[in-house]
Amino acid sequence: MKSGSNLEKVLEAGHFAFTGELGPPRGTSADHVREKAAYLKGNVDAVNITDNQTAVVRMASWAASLILIQEGLEPNFQMVCRDRNRLAMQSDILGAYAHGIHNMLCLSGDHQKFGDHPNSKGVFDIDSMQLISMVKRMRDEGKFLGGAEIEEPPKIFIGAAANPFAEPFEWRVHRLAKKIEAGVDFIQTQCIYNMEKFREWIRQANDMGLTEKVYILAGVTPMKSVGMARYMKAKVPGMDVPDEVIKRLQGAGKGKVAEEGIKFACEQIEEFKEMKGVAGVHLMAIEWEHRVPEIAERAKVLPRPEVD
Amino acid sequence: MIVAKRKPFEEIKNLLKDYKKVLNVGCGTCVAVCLVGGEKEVDVLNAELDMARKLEDNPIELGACTVERQCDREYLAELDDKVKDYDAVLSMACGVGVQFLAERFPDIPVFPAVDTSGLAVNQAVGWYEERCRSCSSCVLGLTGGICPVTMCAKGLYNGPCGGTNNGSCEVDIDQPCAWYMIYERLQRQGRLDVIKQLHQAVEWQNQVPRTLIQPGYKKPEE
Ligand code: SF4
Ligand code: SF4
């Protein structure tokens, strides 16, 4: 075991993993975090806690992660390269681990231009690839990036994101290979709507033997409305929403679009369970946490395994 | 070359509001080529300032002088006699030139008239694009001659990020994704292997003021 986190144990034991996501509040309410966490408890193996998602200031990811631990859930501490240099990152990792955080997701982060402080200085001292490599070094070699020894190194299960859809498509699988070389243990993909392209990407990853070296969790976000689908297609960088998906939602008729969105998500999850190279699903039901129990139930991923 | 753009007129006027005699010094090199701080621009700015101050009933006496290069000591000597007659200097050079003037004339205030914006190429008349952030450890040999430090909005060394959008950068549809271009160029040259390697964390060289002495000019060790 690299970290002994619940997520690692579930994956190691060969179970189909199911992870969730929680966005911390734009304020100090711990209750807000607890309320959202209650919907996820028992329904997922770990919960991603976003880090100033879309470059908007929120409660620190590590802090909300601690609230999750108090509530008996396992956090997946997200860290972006936009807001901290290598000193701050490493000290946060030490502190987070000291408080019982065992999973991390290493990301470049959305550009500050998208957020609520568009003219802030983006740090990007290191990039997501270098962050993965730094955490691995801290864990496996017990050394800081600068080379000094760490007393009691942090044992972190290292995650990263992958976008199977962005152009150049041929490069995507090589980028995955690069993250594996850097030291990633698990991958959570961008939300998948274009199943055909995803199947092709995972086939390439299988052919290159990459899926034997890393656990891939397929990203699923149920569409709540036609407007959301259109917005994601047009406005969210790196998102691939085929027209058929939008048509399918439109076809559902008034008042039934969200239901159709959940149905589509459940069908996807069924397919991922059977897909070679996919080790689980990462459900990003942002601001829809209260629907997670129902989705988990209908996707037949309950009860979640308990692994010692 | 170094490119710059003129500061908003109100800002310049405000910087000079307490001075009656100001020498406006242009620079004949980069900022003249990028049409912001050469002889012509000095005259235009002086005319505007003259007019504005007259309207405010607070006339200003303006001198004009454009030197070959404000970043080179040998061209500053000609200013020594002139500056004495003024109570402030306005420089239309890049930030380097402004500082070199301020250093040479420490007894009077030297104000900038332009905002220096970078090292750029000339794409067409009046159109400049930044290409280098002078990082002191050039990676162009690994990136197909395209600078990720400058051209990638996140300065990534292992791009592209997940936001790359059919060749555009996530921050702006009109801004090409540097890493998309790097990929295409290296693919064309059959050199994609270069970016399949992990580029390790950068040892930043530009976090303290840098001094450069070319090898042939170093003092021999005692
Ligand atoms: S890598 Fe970019 S910023 Fe650095 S020296 Fe080369 S061109 Fe300039
Ligand atoms: S889209 Fe391309 S240029 Fe823009 S931040 Fe990402 S990698 Fe850099």
C-alpha cells in the first residue's frame, strides 16, 4: 500500500470505485460542508474537495477536507498550481497529511481570469505534472523538491485529471503516459458525454498498457437541464458535449430533463462497469449533492465495499 | 525589441502637475521602432501637454530631446548640460531607460511616460506580439521554437492543459494555445519524443536582479 487510504484499498481489492465531489462554501459555514457531506456519506469511497474551483475564492480545500474527516468521510484533497508556490504546496501537504488526509488530486487549475480576482498574479511555479512528481518524491524518497529529507514523509495516494477529448486527440494518451511516468496512482477524467471518443481513448490506453499502471475513474456529471448542456458545450473549456446528448435531453420534454440526465448518467455508469481499463466512476454532481444517494442507488453501486 | 505603450494622458499629466519646466526625453531605439517613444512621439506628447496645461491656466515649459539609446551611458552625456535647466524629466523610453536616466540625475525626479510591456516581434505596422519573458533558461530547443513561458497563459512546461480548445487557449478563443502549436510543430519535425519526457520543476533564474558579464569581458581572477 502506498497510502492506505480507503480509495486505494477499494481499488487495490479490485472493486469498482465510486467517488464524489464537494465544493466548499464561499464563506465560513462548516455546517454547509456537513450538510453536503451527509448526502455523500456511505454512498461514495472518497470525496474530492475542490480548490478554489473556477478561480473563485472559497474555503480552503484542506480545511473543508478536515470537516469531512470529522464527519467520517474520506476526502480527496485537490490542489491547483495557480495559487501556491512549491514552498506553500509542500507545507500544505505536510499539514494535510498530519491531519489524516491521504488522497490528493494534482491539477494545474483554471486560469485566474475566469474567477472573482481576474487580475491576480497566477503562480504556476510548478505545473500539475511537476506537482505529481513532487508528491511522489515526498512519499517514496522522503525528500522535499529541494532535496532535504522529510521526517515521517506523507503517504499520499496521488491523483490527477485527464481530459480524453481536447485536441490534439492523438496526444491525449501520451499525456496520460506522462502523468504515469511522473508518478500518478489514479486518474479522474473530465466529464464524459462523448462516449465514442472516450471508448477510443481507453482503447489506446489499454493498448499501450497504461491501464495496468494507473486506475482510471471515468468522470460523470448528470445534466440537469438543456441550458446546462448548451452552456457546457459552448463555454466550458475542454468539454465535449455531442449534439445527440442535447437532442436527447430536449426530447425528454418539460419537467423531465433532469430525470433523463440521470438516466443517461446511469447508463454510462453501467457501461463503465464493463469497460476494460476503467476502474471506477467519479461522480461530479456539483450543487446536486442531495441527488447523489438516488443516483448511486440507481447506478447499482451500493453498498460501498468496506476493505480492511 | 522591447515594446511599450503610452500611459494614459491623464496619468502623465498628473505625474507632472507640480512641475513648470520639464524635459521630455525620447529614445531612438526600441520604443521609436514600436512607435511610442521616439522623436515624433515626444513632439506629439509635448503638444498635448502644452495645450492641456494652458487650458488649466497652469502653463508648462517643455523641452524635447531624443537620444540614440537611453540604456547606454555614452548617449546620455549629451543630456548633462540640458537637464540642469529643468525641474523634472519625463522619459519616453522603456523602464530600463527611465531608470538609467533617474540614476544619472538623482537630484531631480524622472517620470515614465510609457508602460513597458515586453519583448515582442513586429507582426504588422503598429502590431506587436510578446515572445519572451527573459527567463534566463531558454527552453525553445525543446519546444519547437515556441516559448511556453510567454505564450502559454499558465506558463506550463508540460502542456497542454485540459482547457485547450481546438487550438485556442482556454483564456481567450483568439489566443492560440501555445502547447497546441508546440505539438504541431514538433510533430511536423518528427520530434514529439522531446515532449513525451517529463520536464522537471524549473530552477527559476529570474527571482533576483540579474547581472550579465559576457565571458570575454570578465576581469581575470586575481
Ligand atoms: S524560454 Fe521563453 S522566456 Fe525563457 S528565454 Fe526562452 S523565449 Fe525567453
Ligand atoms: S490552453 Fe494551452 S496556452 Fe492556454 S493555458 Fe492551457 S496549455 Fe497553456
